[in-house]
Amino acid sequence: MQTFSKRVSMTVVKRLPKYYQYLTDLQDQHIEKISSKELAAMMGLTASQIRQDLNSFGAYGQQGYGYKVKELKEAIRKILGLDLQYNCIIIGSGNLGHAIVNYERFKEEGIHFKAMFDVDPDQIGKKVGNVTVYHMDDLDAFVAHHKIDICILSVPQKVGQETTDRVVELGIKAILNFVPLDLTVPDDVVVESVNITDSLFTLTYLINEDDDDE
Amino acid sequence: MQTFSKRVSMTVVKRLPKYYQYLTDLQDQHIEKISSKELAAMMGLTASQIRQDLNSFGAYGQQGYGYKVKELKEAIRKILGLDLQYNCIIIGSGNLGHAIVNYERFKEEGIHFKAMFDVDPDQIGKKVGNVTVYHMDDLDAFVAHHKIDICILSVPQKVGQETTDRVVELGIKAILNFVPLDLTVPDDVVVESVNITDSLFTLTYLINEDDDDE
DNA sequence: TAGATTGTTAATCGATTAACAATC
DNA sequence: TAGATTGTTAATCGATTAACAATC
């Protein structure tokens, strides 16, 4: 029988990493069992919502008991694709690029940084941890000889789109974008953006939110 | 007459910085007029949605004409609270902290970095641009003598919550959080989180999304 | 005036919450 | 078995889309 799983909504998908984080924490605390009610209280969601979310992927709980932390965590890990390995390059070896390479958590989850690229002569040839910075001129050759799954983009805004175009041209299908810019990519390329400017402006809104009529 | 503006939903608020970005771009291109239809096409929204969003704050357009880019941009700028000035400290002077201090865009919008704090002896006393790194021991005194509106948090995960508690204790009411952790704060403190780990895991999900039944 | 496009109300769609039978 | 809690259906709520009168 063919399965016809309805495409899961982005709203649910965006909550998955949070579930994974909380379940990892629970496991670190050696808690073996959790109910949707307990998890809801921890995460600020409702029990119903959690059960709905999880059930869009399958039945991971046990009636009358709850969810086994380890089992559920592993299930979500797999749903997130974290059972796989990813080769990754970083374009833009500024402070942000450095910060990401040094992020221990990524390595733990099978994200392998293969190279950094920049145009600044002072940066070329340097090593950040065990990752070498190459010149952008060497990008094509490098990607041709390595299977690269993800490109992390932390270049100046004005070259954001052109760099994206180049990366897409080279066949990379996933971009983690730190440039405060909405990138245009073909349908078969996925982009996830971290927009620090947007976050800051949301914060300034919230700071003043209640001032008008309270 | 008293105004009873219904509280604007977070869904709409999260789109405001995007409107602001697009309107800024339009103004830079010297485009004076835009219709909801044109803006919708650019932003990947519907014209209806844009008109609904904007009208939750007031009537900024002209029937039969559209929106004056400059006027609308200024209106949103004000809604976002970017007509005000904000004093800001950064706790954690690692690469991420450095990246943020060097972010030109923030200064343009009235965000002033007053100091950085760290516990690493090698960092104390250094200057990043014109911002000095102080020891965390000096935090209380500094905040007591400066009106600090925003704290940017880029400390190691394991001290994320305790640092937050300390900052809250000192009376700071807004936190831009880069620690991959859901911070607990009192109701009168606003937190906006940038969670790079969550974004990466969303990306790995999307990479594998269509693999199961297609 | 005629054409265009807003502001706003009504209809639809999707997400959350509630309820409860299934079952561990 | 009785109690607990899931999986899942139904009800509600909120967000998006459609429609159109107001009006520039």
C-alpha cells in the first residue's frame, strides 16, 4: 500500500528542533519518560498541540504511559535528518564565519566543515580550528572535488545574491543564510535564513509595544 | 475618545522588519510609489495580506494610488521603535559578539553599543571598534551608571540562564539572545532569540523533506 | 469622469484546542 | 482492573484570502 503522508506544515517543522533540544536535555538529566502534558508545561505549548505535532510523523508514544525520552528523541533526530552526515562550506570568513566553525554542537550532529572561502588576502591560508580558508577563486574546483551538501553564507550584503547564484550554479542545494537579504533561489534549493537585523527590530518593537494604550 | 487598538498578533509583527527592509530598498532605488500588489509580488505575500497587516496599525495608503514609499517606510520605522535611541551592552566577547559590534546597520538605526563584557582575561581591556571589553565583575557598576536598554547575549550555553538572571536583576528589560537556550524571564522583560542550531536543523529537515514519498 | 487601488467586511482556510474512545 | 495518557476526531479560534464599497 502506498503511503500518502500529507506534507507537514512549516509551523510544525519549525517546532521540531525545539522538541529535539528539550528531549536532549531530558536525556542528559537521565529522565526516561515524559508525558505530553509535562513536556507542554516545559515548552510553553499545550499537550494537545504536542500530540498533534508528533502524530503528523507517526505514533511514537504509548497510551497510558507517555513517551520514552530516548525513543522519541531518536525519532525526531531522524525526522530532522540528523542521522545523516553533511559536508559544509562557509563563505565569508569574518567573525560570524569564525563563530560558526567554532560551534561544537554542529560537529556532534554530523555537520562537517570542509573549508572556508574569502576574498581577503589576509585570511587566505589561515586555519580556523582545522578548517582552512581558501580564496573564492578556488571555490569551483573545491566543490567539484568534494560532495558539499550545505553552504553557510556570511558575506557582505552587497555580494549576497551574486554569491548565492554562484553556489547554486555549482549544484549546492542547501544554504544557511546569515546575510540580511531575502535570497532568490530555484525551487530545488532550500534556504534557511538567520536574520539578525529582523530579530533586533522585532525586539525594539516589543520594547515599545505597550506604550500606546496602557 | 479613547483608542482601543487590539493587540497586534506576533505573526504580523514578525513581518514588519521585512516590510521595513523592502521599503528601504525601494527608497534607495528612488522608487516613490508602490501598490500592495507590487509589494506583494516582491515579497512573496498577497496584496490582501499586506493591506491587512498595515491596517492593523493605521491607514497609510491612498485609495486609487497606492502607498508613498517614503511615508510608509517612516511609519513602519516608527512602529518598530526605530525613531528612538537604544543603549546596548554585549555580554560575551567571542566571535559572535565581535560580529555584532561590527554590524554597521545597527548604528544606522539608533542602536549604540556601550560596552562588552567577558570573563576571559585575554579579552578584558581590548577594544572592538570603539567598544571596550570589561570584566563581568564590572557589569553591575556599569549598568548602574548607564541607561542600558538592550543586552545582547552571546555567552556559552551553560551560563546562559544565570547570566540572564543577573541582567534581569540589574533592571534590563530587553534581551537579544544568541544562546541556543529558551531563556526564562519575568513578564516585563522581552526576549528575542536567534537560534542558529534550530535554523540549521530546520535546514537539514528541508534537505531530506521530499525523499520519503515522491 | 473612468480607472485604480485602498480600507474593510465577509468567506475560507489552516492551526490550535477540546474531547473522548482506544489501550497500555 | 482502575488510572493514565495516547492517538484521533470534532470544535474553536485565528490568520489568510476574496470581494467590494469607498474614494483618490
